[in-house]
Amino acid sequence: MTAAPNDLKRTPLFDLHTALGGKMVPFAGYEMPVQYAPGVLREHIHTRKHAGLFDVSHMGQIIVRARSGDQADAARALETLVPVDVQGLAKNRQRYALFTNRHGGIQDDLMIADRGDHFFLVVNAACKDIDLSHLKSHLDETCIIEPLPDRALLALQGPQAETALAQYAPDCAAMRFMDVANLHINGADCIVSRSGYTGEDGYEISIPSADAAALAQALLDIEGVEAIGLGARDSLRLEAGLCLYGSDLDETTTPVEAALEWAIQKTRRRNGATQGGFPGAEIILDELENGATRRRVGLKPEGRAPVRSGAELFTDEQSENAIGIVTSGGFGPTVEHPVSMAYVAIEHVSPGTQIFADVRGKRLPVVVTKLPFITQNYKRK
Amino acid sequence: MLKFTEDHEWLQVEGDVATVGITEHAAGELGDLVFVELPDVGAKFDMGDVAATVESVKAASEIYAPLKGEIVEINEAITNDPAIVNTNPADDGWFFKMKLDDVSAAEALLDETAYGELIG
């Protein structure tokens, strides 16, 4: 984590972050604000109560367009890389997806939006170069793959997100969870989705880099909207039970192990109309029918000590054979207790099961808990 | 005698007992604390041993014994309410008191001016 500042990239909001007193840290090759003056705790709570503005411009934005001009060709092509129903995605709707590998592991998680004549993808910052070459090497015959490095990405999250964004773009209010629309906001042409990664209602706004700082400032000028750093983004997504790629998901975790079955629609499963055909399909489809040997679960530590990533899990205070490992953990400012996510052997994943985490040489009791820890607040209707 | 360490702890030495806490600078850098784990009374530490652990929302950090000695008292108020460390690190937010093996060793630690220069 000590890369020379020269090696780090900056987003179009860098000057705004420093002007706001953001504490800048290296993250996925970028200098990003981990927190501002209020600190992670207050920023987290503010987002759940009001609205938080996040700079997620480090994430990758990619357009996939069929060479034939037929969107169905691009949908079929994408389905060779992801186990989700892309062909069934309606125009201007978005879906959570996974790039799988031939071992059934997860190469990245992403969003795919159907924009009518192309698909719009948002991928993780640390994976974007790999994802781009993955797409190009597999889909080049049928699709034009176009990265959008000149667009920033802002996330506006929280119960006041709708009223705030509607001041500049009234049409955003009519959108529902996972809708995508082109909106003209503060003079800029934006691609807006009603989504996010905090468990709250909100929007992700793709905007030309040159217009990003002005829109961010305009949103921050609204009462109730505050700049929120990556620290609170992490605690918010953890409380919401959402996976962080590289921690909770990686090339060795399968979608079934990760409890992401919901992301694989029936049509892509065995006996579905568009079954299989993605990397690792045999392994993943088998696991969908028979289950996996371990599973991602929530853990609620019984004490006040956070149980963080890397902590090993045991059935009791003495046993020497670990039954699992924590992949994300910290303190949940909204639930006001420590929260963790872990992979646990399938025999021990029933909610309510008490197991023990090794923290600094002590065995602390933790209870397997349903995810999410908070009630998700999406605008579904 | 008020002394400081390069690990951002302060010690108030009275007789052969040092009261130990973390500096305002350290408390600010750590952010809002949500958990504090203190040593047991009677525990013995060498200088530089991990004596306590603090956790913010984001990360865990270790608090070191500034000198060799034995823990004679701990501040349970901060384990019940870790926020005290953030609001009053130099006073109510003290961590533990330790009986020093060698009081004169404290002389070698930083004084307030030297610590001020360290943190700039």
C-alpha cells in the first residue's frame, strides 16, 4: 500500500476531494478519499439517514455493441461469459452479473445494462484491464468492445437521494430499482441507473469527466447531501450483505459458494431455454443442483470486538481444524454491533449456529446470521 | 513528568507509576473507536510489547507498552465507551497505569517539544 504517488491515478474529482478535506489513500491504483472530516462512523450513518455522494470513478465503464447491429447478437455473446440471463434483459434495465472462469470461480462481478443498441457494463476498478482484455479476446468476432475512460461515475445513495437528484433531473423520480436512463443533469449528458452498493435507494451517475466536478459540487450544495469516503462505502455494503470483489469473491469462490444463486436466472440453469454455455458451467450447474461444500454467511460476533478478514473459524474453543474463514468484517455503525461475512463449511451454516473466531489468539463466540444485517431499502415499486 | 513515544502514546509518570494513553494526533488518525481491549491487571510487558488493541470501524491497531513494567490499573470506562478516547485522549481516555521496572528509562523518551516536531 505504499506505491509512490506518481504511480497512482486520479479521478476527475481529486481536487474536490482534497478541497473537502478528504484523506486520500491508494486504492486499486487510484488516490481515493477513504474518509472526510466527519469520519467513517458519521459518514455511514449520514448515508442511511440522508444522502451520501460517493466518487466511484475508478470503476470501469465499458460498452459492448454487436458488429451486426443486432442487440440479440451482443446478448448471446455476453452470455458466453456470464451465467445470467442477458437476452431476457429488457431495454433500459440492469442486472448484476459475474464473469466466471473455467473452474467455476468468479473473475469479477459487474453490472450489465441493456441500452437498446448496446450493453453498458460497470466493472470493478482492480479488474477493469483484465475484464477488458477478457471481453476483447472472447467477443471480438461478434462485438465491438469500447472502454469509456473519459467518464466519471458518481453514486448518490440514501433516502434523500431521489429528492436531491430530482432538483436537477426530475425524471429520476419515476425510475425504479435497476432502471437505467439517459438524463440531462446540470448541463451534462448522463447515464443514470437506480442502483448502488449501500443497501439504500439511490443512483449511479455516469458523466463525462469534464462535467463531473461541477455536478458533484451541485449535489453537495443540496441540504442533506454529504461527500462520503470509501471507508463508509465498505461498512455500508458489508451491513447490506453485499460482496466486495477480492475479499468475499475471487477466482476460487463459485457463485453457489458465494450464495449468489439469485444472480443465475432459471433460463441459464439445467433444462432452461438458454442453459449453460458460460465458463465453468458444468461445475456451477452441478452445484446449483447439489449444493457446495462451503457457503458465504453472515456472522454476528457476540462480543464487541470486530472479527475481521482472515480470522479463522472453529466449532468450539479447543478444536484445531478450521471450518471457515472470515472474508469481510468490521463494525456496523447502523446496527451498532460488529458484523462479518465468512465462508463456512456447509454443515455449520444454519442461522443461529454458534461457532468461534480466532482473534489475536482468543476464541470469540460468533453466531451464523442471515444476510443482510440491515433491511435493504430499494425502490422496487 | 509527561513523556511521549514515537508510537504516539503519552505517559504521565508519577513516582514509579506511569499512566499511559494515546495522543490526540493518534486518536485523530485512528478515527472513531468502536472497541478497546485492555490488558489484565498484573500483566507484565517489556518495552514495545503489544499491551492493548483498539479498533475503529475500518481497522484494528495495537497499543504498545512504552516501557518495561507491570499493569496496576486499567481504565474500564473506555472499554464500555471507546468514544471517550476520541473526545478526551489526554485525560479521561487514558488506557492503563503501569508500575515501571526502571523509572529512569522514561528520561530517554520524547518530551512534548520533541513529539510536536515528530508529528509536524
